[in-house]
Amino acid sequence: MTYSNISVVTDPIALAKALISAPSVTPARGAVFDVLEAAVTPLGFAVERWVTEGVENMVAMRGPKSEEGCTPHLAFAGHLDVVPPGEGWTSDPFTPEVRGGLLYGRGAVDMKSSIAAFVAAAAQAEACGTLSLLITGDEEGEADHGTREIITHIQASAQVPDLCLVGEPTSVNRLGDTIKIGRRGSTNIWITVPGVQGHVAYPHLADNPIPKLVRILSALDEVVLDAGNDWFQPSNIEMTEIEVGNPAGNVIPAQARARISIRFNNAHMGADLVARVTAIAHGIAPNAIVNGKVYGEAFLTPPGRLSDVVHAAIAKHTGLKTALSTTGGTSDARFLSKLCPVVEFGLCNATMHKLDEAVALDDITALTAIYADIIRAVGQS
């Protein structure tokens, strides 16, 4: 089935159904991008697609118009990949179904419906500046070949946006109650303490690594990174795994391993936190091996032009006074924040990644109207 008829693709609910119907468990490529390209091409967008290491990315761009002063470039960023559906759905997760005013399907909330809403908004709203969609198939996975590659691509073509709206599901209880103006950073750190394997009855001939690892973790548990600030909650260190791999009860193991996760605010940099953990570990076990991976730095877009525009559009259609938040996990906004001011706003997130993921049809319609007003307001500024 194709969705190239403009009367279909500009209906956000029909387009959301079409996108859900194309299974796209991360990393995504192929059919789901075909559906989106068929939707945006009749709206005047020039589409570029490419695949790297099994991951597909798309940049679709329209404008600018020729009028003097029409310079703003608003980008909408999102992802077509979804998490695996899991077992136990009431209906097929990749066959969209409407029940009780809700659209069910994997990706309905996170985040195919918001992409559909923005496409429909772009069909409704005239803007004199440039409008683009930055869509990846690698957000729910490692994100190694997704938005970061898109950034490299648009930088090379001198098409860096002035403002970026990310369509992640930020609303909590009602559509429009929350937008994200920042996110905490994230790092995982693996600590391995070597020992000398031996018989528990002859401990003097062995070197048990477990007590050293326990002391390292105890020391890390005492660390207070900060007390938070005006926009961020306190940073936190969490132990997420301890593993020895010792099947025998009478053997002192050769090594002990642990993994910790740190979610940190803008008072820190990821590399500095890895270095701090390394120093603590080496102070207790000088031969400990410490490896860290920083998945994203903390960022903050201070309240200003973009958040004001988004807030005004939400207020017009919902009457809500929107909360500005930095809570939650990471998103691709952590990469895009290096280019320009970034705000995240989308649907209610209560069912994302859950069985029977669902979105209210009325919310899709309202989100389309909000996005259309954002496009108009940015284009007129």
C-alpha cells in the first residue's frame, strides 16, 4: 500500500496509521521511510536518504521563500525506529487499531504520531523561512549512526537550522503540560577488579577481588555530586550490575566486575565524572580497570524565543500554562543542542515503550494545530 495521495498524507491520523503499519524495530530502514518520503514529497520537500551500518537517516527540506528577510530555518527532529513490542498485546502491535478514541500500535506515542502531526502541520502552515525534517532510524538503539550523522550531513551542506523542535513525547498528564528545555547527561562506567583465583581453604595463596570491589562501590555510594540547581535535579550515581561469574562455592574468583550509571546535570562533564570514578577505584584497588562511555552531555536551552513560541501555541489550543522541564532520560536533543536552541514537545508519554501503546486521536489533532502555529510563528519572526 502506498500513501502518496496528498489528501491522505496530510491527515495526521491516516499518516500515523501508515507509519505504524511499517514495522521498524531499531535500527530502522526501508518501508517506514518510504511512507514518510511519499508523504512529504507532495508538500514540496526535497528528500535525501542514506543508510549507514544498517541505519537509515532522512533529511527533508523545503524553502526558503524568496521574500526579503525570510531567513529562519526551523528543523523538526524525530525518529522512526521503535523498541521491540514484546509479548502480550491486545492486538497486533504493527496493525494500527482504533478503540475508544485511542490509536493503538507500537510507535503510536514514541514517536510516529508526532512525526505525522508535524507533516500535516507543514501542509497547513505557510512559513517564509526554511523548514526541515531530520529523521533517524537509530534513536532507540545505540544512536551511533543516527542523528550524529545527520548533523554532520547538514553541517557539510551549510543547512544548519536556527531553531530545532524535537517531537519526543514530553507531556505527562495532558497534552501540553510539559516541554523539555534540557536533559541530564548520561554515562555508564564499568569497573573490573582483578584478583588471583584459588581455593577458599587456602586464602593466602589467592587474592579475593570481591572485598575491594565492595569497598569501591561503598565509597561511590557516599559521593554527593551536587544538590541540583534552578533547572536540574541533583545528579545521581546508581549501581546497576555486580558480576563475578563464579559457579563454585569453594573458589575465590579471579575477578569481580560492576557497572554504574550516572545521570548528571550541567554542573559536570561526562569525562570528568569518569576520571573521578577512576581515581576512587584506583585509590582502593590500584590495578582496577575502569572504562567509561559518555552517551550524552547535559544541556540547557534557556527560556527564550523558541520556548516562548511553543508555550504560546500550546496555550492557544489547550489553555495550559506549560511547565519547563529537564527531567527524564536522554534524547537526540543532546546532539542537536550543539547546533542551535532546542526544545522538545510532543504527546503524552504514559504508554511509551509499554504493551498496548496508545495515543488519543484528539491529541494527534491538537498537536497538529500546535505544530502549525509554531511553524507560522517562527516563519514570521
